[in-house]
Amino acid sequence: MNMHLLQHIIAREVHYMAQAGRRIALHAWRPQRPQGAILYFHGLQSHAGWLWSVGNAFANLGIAFYALDREGCGISSGQKHQFPDVRTLHEDARAAIDHIRREVPDDIPLSLFGHCLGGSVLAAIASCAYGELPYDNLVICSAWLGKMHDRLSEHERADIDLDDRQSLWHAGLNAEDFTANPHLIEFIRNDTLATTHLQHRERKKLLALEKIYLAADAQPIDAPSLFICGDKDPLVDVNASVRHFQRLCTNGSTLLVNQDKHYLFFTSAMGQIVQFTADFVKANGRLAYDAA
């Protein structure tokens, strides 16, 4: 981690959005004069509480960093072992974007950033038919896009669609795959807010995300887009995910870093990822590519 990124401590704020009787937490790290903004979508196991140093690092580079706790995750309301449907995810993202735009100037770039399963969420809500989200650029990080379609047969996927069991399915995630730092491994293992299990019947919602952005008639994403991943990520088929990304994102580029751990923000690559992403966000606002 590049410690010079943390020279100023910027306090985290938590805003609660009231969404149809639900309470969705939006965490924010805001610099005084933002030059860009990020809305972050976390993965299956993590939540915004994992981003204490990341939000601060982005804010020190002039990026207002917002992280949305998905329904049932972190400190948002909802059932821990359930998963929102695509429409709900889209509505929550739109509400978060509207909130952000009330806090940051309209002329600074807004990026959507999806990590791991959050990348699949982002690909789906950015290409679904529920309405175009107002953003300037997009980042997908450490995500195996299309994982269930790549790994499971048509018959196995059909079984998931028909599975209504409420018993718990274990995601099979190991802390050692996320980081080599022993203190962070211990944090992950003992994180009471982490999601390690879903009800079996909720897996069909994960499959539904992939169906949207893998569909032949999926809405292409033409905003400037970036795929970031460790080149030896233990949880991602990098080549397969890059192929899916390139098909969906027509204005995309790729950054592969020399890492064999999954959660890049818990590795020595954190500083590189934060700096590169901040530069990408600032350089790819609507004003920049409208003028090109």
C-alpha cells in the first residue's frame, strides 16, 4: 500500500436512503473540492466496511468515494441470506446516483465501480431495460463475469432456476484467497457483517444477472470502461471475464496487475489501483468524451 495516499484522514459519513420501506446505507468519503466521484458496488462477501482506507485514499486524490451497502449486507436493512432482484438493484443504484449528484457538481465525472459479484451487478444494471443510469464511466474489478454460465451446464443452470430451498448454500470463499496479510485474513474470518451463505433459492437471482448482460440483445455499454484484475486471481478466470467484458463494453480497456490475491485493495497493489482508477475517472467525464 502506498502510504502517501493516506496523508489526510477524511471522515466517513453514512447516509441512509429510504427505499420502499427499506433502509439502504450509502457510505461517503468526500474531499472539499472533488474532481470526480465513484459509486462502489461490493461483492458477495464484503461490504462498505472493508473500504475504510480505500475511501480515504480516493478522497485524498480528489475523488468523492461512495460505497453502497447492498440490501441485507453491511448496515443496510434486509435479510442477510437473501439477494435483491435486478430491478431493486437498479432502483437502489439510481437513488444513490441521485443522492451523489446532489452533493457533487454536475460537471465532474461520475464512475460506477463494481468489485467481484458487484461487477456482475454493475454489468446487469448498466445494460438492462429498466432505464439508463446517468454515469460517465465504468470500472469492473476482480469479477468473473459470466461465471455461472461458464462453469455450469445448461441442465445445472435450469436446476438453479427451479430450486426454491431456503436452506443455506456456502459460497466457498476462503480468506486466504483475498489477501496475504495475516491481520486482514483474521478480519475477514471474524467479520460478523460478511455474507458467506445465501439461501439456495437466491442463487437464481445471481444467474439472472448474468442472463441480462450475456444475452445476445443486451444493451451495449458505450461509456469509457475499465476492467481491472490480478493476473493470477485465484477466484477469477481472467481470460473468460475479459472476453465477456470486451463483448459488452464497446469502449473498454484492461489493466492486469501482478497479483495472486482476489481483493486487490487488501494487497500491495492498492496504491496502483487507486491512482490508476482516479486518473481514469478524472479523464473520462462526459465533457471530455463529448468533445472528442
